[in-house]
Amino acid sequence: MQWFDLSDPINLISVIAAIVIIGLTAFVSNFYINKMKTSNPKGELSSDRWDGIGKFENNIPFGWGICFALVMIWGFWYIFVGYPLNSFSQIGQYNQEVAEHNQKYQKKWENLSQNDLVAMGESIFLVQCSQCHGVTAEGLQGKAQNLTQWGKEEGIMQVIKNGSKGLDFPLGEMPVTEINESDARAVAAYVMAEISELKNTKYPAEVAKGKEVFSTAGCTACHGEDGRGMEGSAPDLSTYGTSKFLAYVLEHGKKGHIGHMPSFKFVQFNDVQIRALAAYIESLENVD
């Protein structure tokens, strides 16, 4: 059994809603109490007088008063005594069961071969990602990112050409970089060969040139001399093409030029599933 968990969005919304209801009730009550204290009263007075003080013929309805009191009592009970703060939670139980299942799942499949990782990643992709990226991962003719290019030189070249947005790093969006295609390919080769943990490029002859362009074209201003993003200020290019970079995107989502990829934080992918998804994407043949 798991008790109240603020990381659960449903529980969090429930608490926020209860607080808002109490706040609104207090505000409205205070508003009308202050109106009763006005020195310029309006309304029909009864014939009764007590020391010169009259009474309006607009009493609070008895039923309304009872309901108001009951709602206030229920609200305090709900927050401080009943569900979700001090009672059984089906959502909490579900989250605990998912966590336990993921631990068993990860332990069972942690030593998968590369081929098995790719096969697992393809299954995950078809269920979770293909609705936007297409079953072939080509992005449905520009409606989403073409993942056949991601984690490869072509993906870096596309970012250089079109810029990048939506990962919410402190240094903001990456603008379009005004360099020619040859220089862009060289930068991509340098990133893939020397910065990324993959340490592999299709253009080894252009790595030296790419290192020079990476520095002179302004890439280091955000990514740093080592390409690691200056302690989180910009994307860490050493993780580009790996499951670490993919895990960041899955957790935070991404605002693109054509739409918004939501966060998959609450899908609760485990490390094995993320590695499998990254392996599948890496295995895809580039489609220009």
C-alpha cells in the first residue's frame, strides 16, 4: 500500500482543487461579511428595531447555511483525515505495483543482446511513438521529427539548418546557424566522432575541419569547448544519440516547429525500455 504521493498528478490535482474550493469559500464569505458591515445599507428593513438598529428582510436561507457548513466540514475532513492524505489510495497502489513490476522487468531484461534490444525498442516505438512519427519513424511527411536521422550526422545537420526549440534549457532555443552544408557536415562529423559517446562518424576525413568550425561558428558559446553544455545551460552533445539524451527528451517533452511532443514522465519508462528505444532508433536507416 502507498499513501499520498504529490508526484502523482491526480492526487496533486485533488489537493489543489480542495485548496482552491476552501480559498474561494473564504473569499466569498469575507466579501459578504464585509458588505454587511457597510455604513450605507441597501434593502428593505423590517419593522423591528433594537436601540435604533434595524434588520433587513434578506436572511440567509436556512438550507444554504446548512449546506455551506457541511461543505466546510467535509473539506477539512477530506484534506486532513480522509482520502488522500490519510487513507488508502488506488492510484498510490497502482504506482507502487508499476514500480515493482518495472524493477522485476529491468532485472530480467538488463542483459539483452543488441538485436533483442532493437526488437524490444521497435515494439515500444510502435505503441508509444508511431502515432506522431509514423510506423517508419519518418515523421509523417514533416508532421513530426524524422527519427531515422536522429542520433546521426544528418540529425545534427538538420538542427544546424533549422535550429532547435522546446527543450527548455537556460540558454534558450538554438537559432539557425548560417554555415554552408559542407561545414555543417564537418561539424556533425566532429560531434559524432569526438564529442558524442558513440565515437563514430561516416565522415572521418572531415572531423578536423569540423572541430575548427565548431569553435569559429559559435557552437562553443552555448555548448562549451567540450560540447557538454556548460553544466546544463544547453544540451550536452556528449549524450547525443544515446539513451541519456533520449531519456531527457522523454521526461521533458519538446516543443517543435510543428507541434508539441508531450512529456512521457508519467508513462514511467524504465532504463531498459529507454535503452531499447534508443537502440531501435539508432538502427533505423536514414531517410532524407
